[in-house]
Amino acid sequence: MCLGAIYWARPDKVYFANTKTDAALIGFDDDFIYQEIALVLADRTLPMVQICRDEALKAFEEWDQKN
């Protein structure tokens, strides 16, 4: 699960077994993700195209107004 989703879900605790070094040893190296995050969208390896922001903001507004 991505770290952002974990924090958004607000769990009390996260359990894990393998480390990022363990993952890198079998080809799941995510260091490039941290490098990509630091870049402006136009400079990222994978094109990032924002669409439908106004419609998407409605969902955030509903969430913000919930009891």
C-alpha cells in the first residue's frame, strides 16, 4: 500500500515484515519514487496530466462537511 494511502486511512498502527532493502534485492526498489516526487510534474518520467479538478473538488468538499 502506498504511504500516502496508509496515512489517509489513519490506522492506529502499521505492521510489516520486509524492509525497503529486502524489496530492492528482488527488484522492487522504490528509491526512484522519492526522486520523482521531488520533481515538478513536467519533469517526471511518467507524464502526469490533471483532469476534472472541479468535479474532484466536490468529493473533497463533501468529505470536509461530513459529521
